[in-house]
Amino acid sequence: MKLSGRDAAGYFARPDPGRAGLLIFGNDPMRVALRRQEVIAALIGPQGEDEMRLARIAAADLRKDPAQLLDAVKAQGFFPGQRAAFVEEATDGLAPTIAAALEEWRDGDAQIVVTAGPLAKGSKLRKLFEDHPNAYAVAIYDDPPSSEEVRGIIEGAGLRDLSGDARGALTALSRTLPPGDFRQTVEKLALYKLDDDTPVTVEDITACAPTSTEAEVDEVLDIVAEGRPAEIGPVIRRLQAQGVQPVRLCIGATGHFRRLYAVAVDPGGPAKGVAALRPPVFGPRRDRVLRQARNWPAANTEKALSLLTDTDLKLRSAGQHAPEMALVERTLIRLAMMAARARG
């Protein structure tokens, strides 16, 4: 049987021990692995692996010895409790072996948990689980986690007291970080706030969030929007050394100034314009964007976007011979000087 995304989230948290098997598949191995870890932990409990109630079987080993899976399903352990037989990175070639184990499964046997990469609709392995009356198949897509999933990760880490802005900032972070990185960030935040009775703030999240080239791109865009042309060169050199491409920097700048334009033209004023941004911005970041927007009236922002569009076209032109990063740097300096003049 197929499980929808919402039903799957509930099943991962509270799996039914009376089910014979579960197939989890998808494009992103990290997302699949996180879901597999969650469901197995819920199925056998925190001591299950130590009590040898989990049998791990690599797909390559199962191909060499097909009897391994049924042996694991039927094996009786030394400790009481639910058991699981986990087959990792399965392919359609293992469908007959897994089908035989599902056929022989009885109440009290180990539940069969199988993970796989992307599977087409006609996949034998996928059809085996989707058509089985006592097994589930779940497709894991590359969508950002739902609000319920984010809440579950936060509560699972032991974080209870969050300000409204902090909760919103974590939700926004979940949509930009890979799932494994987001979970690690929340766990790091929980350790950061250990024995600290004050509510979690946006500043706490910023201190724990991973740094990346994206953060450094944001840094140079803030420098430009705030009218500090003398600081652009060193940051550009650092980004270039990290492998950031000129076109990426140009696209980032265009997105930044589009946000400033949206704030500038909002009929409710800049404050409402910032509140309406999607994805949302919170805390000190929101205050910074608001200050920038107030220094960039709509007419100036339109000029900035026009200049960035011209630069982007030159970067993509086959006849362009000037160094691309120098072209982008010159444009950013011109924009920063425009902001400096407007600031007075």
C-alpha cells in the first residue's frame, strides 16, 4: 500500500508492529536515511540495536546469500521486544527475495524495512510493496519539511521555549538547509541552550547555524546595499578563492535588490513590506533589510535592477572578453556608491 506524505509522517513516528514491511525510497539518500532512522528507532526503541533486535543487511550481501533476509525475519533474539530486518540500498533485482520473505512473514516476526534510491512507477520493488496488503511504500521527495515535521524535530531535540521569531527563523532555516544539516543545527542549538532557562532567540539560532558561501554572498550584498564600496574588493577576492562564480554573485544581487524593491513599493510602507517577504526574514536580519530598504527608494532600486540585468546579459554574451568577476565587482561598486550618495 502507498502512504501519502502526511500519513507517512505519522507512521514514521508511530509505526505499526503488525505490518510485514516498509519500503522507503527517493532521490536524496540523506532524506531516505533520516526517515529510515526515525522509523526504526520508533519501532525497536532506543535499546533495540544494543539488544540485537535489528539485523542490518547490505543489498550486495543479500544478492550473494538470499536466505539472509528470511533468517533475520524468523530469528528469535535473546531480548524481548519488536525486531526489524533492514535491507539497505535495495534494487529491483532483490524484489523476488524480498517478496519471498514478505510471503513467509507472520505476526511476531521482524518487520522488514527496505530503503532504495529513486524507483519508477513500473519498478518491481515498488510495485511489490504498493500492492502488498500488509506492507507500505513511501516515496520521499525533495520538498522542504512540513511545519509538523519541523515541530517534531524541534521537540525531539528537547527545545520547548522559543520566541515567535525564533520558531519562524527555524522554519525558514529548514527550507534552506539540507535535512541532515538542519537536524544537526537543531541538536547543536539544544546543546547550546543546555542549562539556559531563557527562551531561544534568533541570535541563538544565528550562532548555531552553519556558515557557508551563501552567508558570505549575503555579506557582500549587505555591503553593497549599505553603501560601503571600499569593503567590496576583499570580500570578492575571498568569494573568488572559494569558487563562487560571477554569474551566481550577479543572480544573488538581483534577488537581493528585488526584495528591496518589493519592500519599497509596498503600499503599507517598508515595515509591512518586510513582513510580507517570502521566504520571511526575522530578528536582526529583518531589521537590517528594513534599514537597507529605507535607503533604497523605488526609483533607485529600479536603476540597480537595470544595471544588474545589463551585467547579467554581458556575462552570458559570447562576445564578452573582459574578466567576468571584474565586471561584476565594478557593477557592485557602482551600486554601493549609489547607496552612499543617497545616504548623504
